[in-house]
Amino acid sequence: MSEPTARKVHLYTDPLFLRHDAGPGHVERPERLIAIEKSLAESPIPGLERCSPTEATAEEILRVHTREHFEEIRATEGKERVVLDPDTSTGPESYQVALRAAGAVNSCVRDIVSGEADGALALVRPPGHHAESDQAMGFCLFANVAIAAEVALQELGLERVLILDPDVHHGNGTQHIFEDRSDVLFVSSHRYPLYPGTGWFDEVGRGQGAGYTVNLPMPALLGDEDFLFLYRTVVEPIVDQFQPQLILVSAGFDTWKDDPLGMMKMTRQGYDQLFSLFRSWADRHCGGRIVAALEGGYDPAGVVQGVRACLRAWTAEEVETPDTAALEAAVGEKVLAIAQAAREHLNAHWTFAASSQGQD
């Protein structure tokens, strides 16, 4: 029997999340969460404390969304089917589910900042990172992680929040909400070209937010070492200079090797190492305070592996990070070119000479 972990990790779940109906045959389906719950029941992870979320308030949602968008989603309540865009529709309970999904991530943040938990994960539906301030899109109704970031900044007194988005799709909604601000550093790695068609290197933010948006557009069929190399050599130096007080992760697992939409090659080992790397940044800069919220991932087996990797990293007393030299030896010219292009677009804002390459 495993020794209990020294870290307390809150896991936010709710049966209501199963009742969001995205439409017949939709890939964003309740079975994703059912598979996770089955895995955790059969093979528990020590150190987890299950928690029940409350709903986000209108005030919290209106910090990042327009009144018109909020009312459009609220107007779907009780209606059998409302089509919001070609990929996104609601069922009778979707509005209430979306309120609770955003509320779950808010609860995670409050627990972390108050010290009630060391890490947290919100297993929510629907996802949120594509939701723009004024429209639903890409299966997303409300921008869950962006709403939670504003809770940290406007209610809890934090000044710097890092959002990491390793979903295979670009987090356009989160980016656009924060792209003119310097209190949120947003990082997205994603396949390109792919829905929604945004997230090129030159999207680095604007005005006061110039440099605080980091995009890593990637071709299909990249795997563990490729993701890890880019996060260590491009993102880690920026994180070290930004010094976040809280890390939020838009935890999408459609980079899984068998995902029906992603066409990437991430494995269980890659997820273990990537989430351990994220945790190491939280340990270094913000006392281990880190929150994840489920985004994409449409092969239930891949979502299970990703969620378990996240929870292993969050609950571990200590984490190990991959050696940069070994990663560089394993990646190809395409990935080296991605790293170079990203640095070139960000050199005016961040220093890369003081990179943490080689540190473990």
C-alpha cells in the first residue's frame, strides 16, 4: 500500500457535468468523464480529496464575457437543442452545467490561494478555452480558466497568473481575453493549421500585453520529446522571468497518440513528464500552487492517461524534470525551427540567453 502523500490535492467533480448534451454523436460526450471515474475507482491515487463545486455567479462570468453572450447562453436553459455554431450546441441543462463548470475552476483557485489545498483539478464539461468574450465556439460556452484567473486577480489579490494550454487546439478564447494585459502570461502549444486557425508565432499580445502571449504552432505527428523540448527551452525561461504567483493549466489531452482529432503522438510517459515540468515551475515560483481544468481529449483512454498523469504530478512530494540536452538530441529539425521562430518573435520581450537548459 502506498504511503500517503504530503500534498493535499482537491478533485472537483459533479454528476451534473454528465448532463451537458452537445448533440447526437458529438465527440465531447459524457463517456469522457465516466472513463476517468471508472479508472480512479479501480486504481485510486493517494492524496486526493473530492469536492463538490458551486455555480459561478453572473458577476464572475461577466468579468470576461459580454452581457449579450451571457444572456444568449442563459436563454438556452430548458430548450431541447440550440445550435450556437456548427460545432457547438446546447441541451436543456447546458447553461446550468456551464455555470457549475466555471464554478468548479473558481473553487479550485480559491482553495489553492487560501492554502486549503496544494493542487487542484476540475473534471468539467463543457470545456472553455475556445469561448470568446462575445461568443461560444469549439464546444465551449464559458471561458472557465479565464474566469478563474480573474477570480485570482480581482478577488484574491494576486498580481501575476500563468495559464498553460497544451491542448492540441489553440486557446483562442483565453488568448483574446488577456492579450492586451501583462498580469496574465498565456502559453499555448497546438497543432497548426487546425481549428480554430489562430495561434501563429506573431500573435504575442498587444499594447501592455505585448510579449505576454506565447504561441507554439506545431505540425502533426509530434510526440513526447518534441513537446517537452519546446516547453523547457522556450517557455521555461519566460516563466522564470514572469515569476507567476499561480499556475492554471487548460488540460487538454487531444495530443494523445490515438485521439480521433489530434494527430499527435503523446504517450503516458510524455504526460507524466509534461505535468511534472509544470509542477516544478509551481514549486519554484508559487509554493506549488497549481490548478488544472479539463479541456479537450476525445479518446477516453487518452483522457484517462492524461488525468492520471496530472494527478500523479500534483500529488507527488517531489517531481523530476527531463534533461534538456537529452531532449535536444531526440528532436528533429522541425522542432528546432519552431523553438527558433518562437524566440525570434519574443526576443524583444524576454531573455533567452539565461535559459534554464541543462538544469534538472
